[in-house]
Amino acid sequence: MKKEYNWTLHTDAWNWILMQIDSFSKSNPSISTFEAVLNSRTGTRLIDFTDHLVMEETQELIEMLKRFGYSYQKDGKAWVHSGAFLPAIITVPSPGEIIGLAIKVDDVGEFLETWNLDLPIEGSMCSRLRRCKISTTGNVAFWVIERRSTQFFEPVVEDRGFLEMYFNFLQYWENRPRFQEDKRKQLEELFDIVGDPIRFLGTDITTYLFFEAERRYWLSRNTFAQHYKSLADSIGVGLANHDHHTFRSSRQYFHYLIGFFDILGFKCRERFYYPEAGWGSQVMENPNTGITLFLDVDLKPEELEIDFIDTPLDEMESFGIIDLWCGLHGDSLTGPGLHHLALRTGVEPFNARLAKHNIPVMIPFNRLPFLWQAFSHGERWKITKEQVRELLKRNLITGEKANMFIQNGVAGSHIEMLQRQDGYKGFKQEEILPIS
């Protein structure tokens, strides 16, 4: 595996960040109140929503950030850590400057409305970054921000033309055709159409809008996700704690899936292969949008090193797990959308909140001290005779299986609960073969 994808633990940096967050929370009642409600209402942690910290600049702090692996981003004027799940650090002259903590939410206006606050918002509606200072106690401030495809930290004011195009293209992504009979033609049209929003809004905003629409579509087809979203919306945070989005693809269209996200600015990271199950995942990341992808596909061992964009995969004689899901529901990109959305949470509190609202959780598939992962029970989607007809014709499923699918439905999508510790940015690496 390539060195840059050999994710490591950053325990000292993680513990230092938690200590700073705790200090700010104790100094500013608005932060401590929000943290308590966040945990009790949703079971998520303040660190899971923390976008950045503002600290007094000292030589000691700068040297420590360098030791932790932070590097200074001149354009954004902040210290960032590309190799770990850690918030950015903005430094200000000391003493006397305002310091504090900024959390990320889906919509600042909705946050203020939820908390019954009438405060000025910096930045225009739907801009790349909006910000609101909730309170200042002493010299410790509490900010709420919303990001749309930028790693900078200053509010942005967009013109009216931007806003018009923004909603036009969001509406297009929300209403884009799905489940068409000719998948190849549908994919080729998608490649052609994506050029328009990129040309007018840029790649990063186009990417943001695409995934905003995908999350909305996923929510419309997953009742457990709707229940969780209602909890998150009750305190105005939304799904800003998303960790990764997972799409599934049949083998013959996988190179289209990779190619589409390549156009949207994603770069391939590590690749995983599950030899006993016969399928794998390509991880992709777009650092400007803060979005990470898991792209699932059935694989053969001899295909582990190929370039997926340039090398189409042929059909396998036997049906694998991913091809079966796609055969029943359709490929994620052209049909049913996300297989699951992973949310960063605390383990026990989150499970308790889900159980309280009758959202069942499956046995965790990963219990590492620095990475815990589990699914909600799958949302069962109805299966029709038409959906199994082609699979029966090709002898890929039995008549008994087909009847069972039609009678009981088949799990289509999940929520994934994921707890990160020690700044770990990667994924499970035991019992699977990571390759690059």
C-alpha cells in the first residue's frame, strides 16, 4: 500500500484538540449548552461537528502544530492536517484577540431559527461559506458556519446570478432521470450534462449540489434516516457530520462511476478487497468539498491493480454480492442512489438515541479502539416480478429466491454509524487486503 494511504493514529494531537474544545466549552456557556443538547438529542459528539479552532498564536503553539503534523495553508490562512481527522487551527495575535470554536452545520439560518436567535449572518445565502457568531464570553467565541465546497475560512458574498444558477442546477440534480432502460445511454448523457454546471459554477459547487441532491434522495427512501434527520434538525445541525457516501455499481458500468467522480474532482485513495466475499471498494476523496466516497464493486483477484477508469470490467459467470444488489435495485448512480451514508457519532449515546426512536442497529462490523462501525437495519425496498425476470432468465437466481425477494423485499439502504478516535482518517485494515 502506498505510504500516503497508510493512515496512522495521532493520539497526542487528538487529546490536545479535545482538551481545547473542553476548555472553550467551560469558558462559554453557549458552547457547553449546545454540546449537552447535541449529545442528549442525537448522541453525537462536539468533535464530530467542529470545523476549526481559533487560538492565540505563540511560538510554542506553532512548533507543537508542526510536531502534530499540521501544515500552514497560505490561501486559507489556517493550519490544517491532511493526514488525520482533526479540525483546522486559525491563529490570531496574542494577547487579547477573540479565540474560540466554530462548528459546521448544514444551514446557519436554520440553526438560528431552531435556537430562536436573531443574529447577523456574514456571507450570502447559499454562498461558499456563511458564518454567524453565536456568543462571546470573555474572549472565547462560539461560531456556526456552513460550507459549500471551500477550505477557506472567510465568508463569501455571491451575486444574484450565482444564486439563480445554484437553485437551477440543484433542481436539475434532484429531478435528474433515474431507472432508465438504457443505462449506458443514461450514463453518457450524465457525462455530457455535468459540463454545464461546472462551466457556470465551477467543479466544487457542482459537486456540492450533486451530493446535496443525493442525500435528499437517500432520505426520501430510508425511513430510519428520516427519523435521525428529524433529531438532527431539532437542534439545527442537519447531516453536517457525514463521513462518507457509499455507491454500488455493477461491473460493466464501474468505470463510468469512477470516471464521473473523477470529473467532479475526486481522486482515488486506498482500495480494499474482501477475498472471501469477492468484492472490493475504491475510496475517493475531494478535499475541497470534504466529501469521501466508498465505491463498491464485485472483483476478481487478478483485477486488483488495474486502472478502473481506463479498464472496463467484464461480466462474471456467477453473481456476486454487489452485482446482485445492482441487479435487483439498479446501479446507485443511475437508479436507487446511495447504499448508505456514514455519520460520525459517539457509539453508546448514538445507539441509545436510535433505540429510543425504534431505529434498530445491527451488530458492529468493526470494533477497533480507534474506529467503530455499524449499520442500522436495512430499509427494505419492494421487489417486483419485472425486477427479477432478467435475473431468472440468466439463471443468476433461483425461482425460490425470486419469490422470497418479491414477498419480503430486499434491504436497499442503511445508515452507518462511525466513531473515529485518535484522529484516524482511514478505514478498517484487518481481515481485508488494502491495495493501491
